[in-house]
Amino acid sequence: MLRAVLASAFLPAFALLGVVCLAVGLWQLQVESSVVLAVNGGIILLLCAHGWRGVRAARGAKRCGEAGG
Amino acid sequence: MIILGLILLGPFVVIAAVLGARFLEWQRLLPAGLPRFTPLCLIASGLLGSLLAGDTLEAFVASPIRLQRHFAGAVYLSPLALQSVERSGFQDPGTTWTYTLDDETLRALRARCKVQRSFPGQPEYCNMGSDFDERYYAGMGISGRATLVIEEGLH
């Protein structure tokens, strides 16, 4: 049960971190003209979106398998 | 400075990400269907992002608050009033924070500072305090009409 909860929290936790990094990064871009943190935040969010697609595809395949079996 | 930090931290971050991803996979703490290298890349960029965000918040929030308390006795300016930050130096790192002051804060700070002589053509500088020794320097003052400058570093 705990494992399932932790596994399902994996992507949302990183998405939250990505949003924080992007927000702080945009502030840094405005104040210090440095793009590194904003880019890093964007990469985290893109990776989360990529992971989400894989997880949704796996869930869909499992549902199809259950319906067919 | 940031690029150098990334190069120096890179190998440690990659090793930590590989070990972290392996551990999560072994403990089955990853959601099913996650593409193979996504957890590794997420952990690596998450670690880097956390380190960079922590460094940025320390430089933009914690350090100026500490220096304002030290030189002015209170925090007069919020981090959102920060206009610019310049960080420089490899061997002698230094940071300069610049704030634009509103009239009320300017009046409050003007009462605590001492005008210094400046060269012709240069903006007036009203000194609020400075610390120097053979390695460290820090200072705070109002430059021109309404710009607060705080600086700290090694020399």
C-alpha cells in the first residue's frame, strides 16, 4: 500500500520541484540574467510529461489486458 | 561561476542519480510504465535544480537579509524589491545587490547613513557601514538618489 502511494507520488513530487525551479529560475533570469535554473526547471517538467505519457500508456495497456482476459 | 559549479558537481550528481534510481527500482517505488532512463534523468536534474535553487535563494534572500540586519539593524527591503544581483570572481568571490528605494524607505535609511565625499561626476554615496579585514569585505550604502547597494566578498 505504502509502496503504491510512494510510486504514485514520484512524478507529482518532481513536477512540483520543476515548478519551483522554474519560478525561482525566472526570478533569477530577471534579476541576474542567468538562464541555468529556469532551463533546468523546464527540463524537469518535460521529463515529467514524458514519464506521465509512459505511465498512462502502461495503465491503458493493463486495462485492455484485464478487459480482454 | 555557475558553469564551474555544474562541472565540479556533475560527476557526484550523476553517481547519486544512478544509485538513487537503482534503489527506487529495487524497492519498486517507481510507477509502472515509466520510460527506462526517465527516473535517472529526473533524479539528476532534480538534484541539480535543488542545489541551484538553494544557492539562488541563499544569494537573493538570506544573505541580503543578514547584511541589512548587520548594517541597518533591521530588514528594510524585501527580496522582491531586489533590482539586480552581480556575482563574480573565481578566487575572490564577491556579490553586489542593488535595490531601488521608495520614498519612505529612503527617508528611514537616509537618517542612518553618512554622506561620503565623491569624485566630481560620480554619484553621491551615503555610507551605512562597512567591514574590512585582509581577506573579507562587506558594505552597505545609498548610491545616487534612490539606489541601495549592498556588497560582500573576499579580496
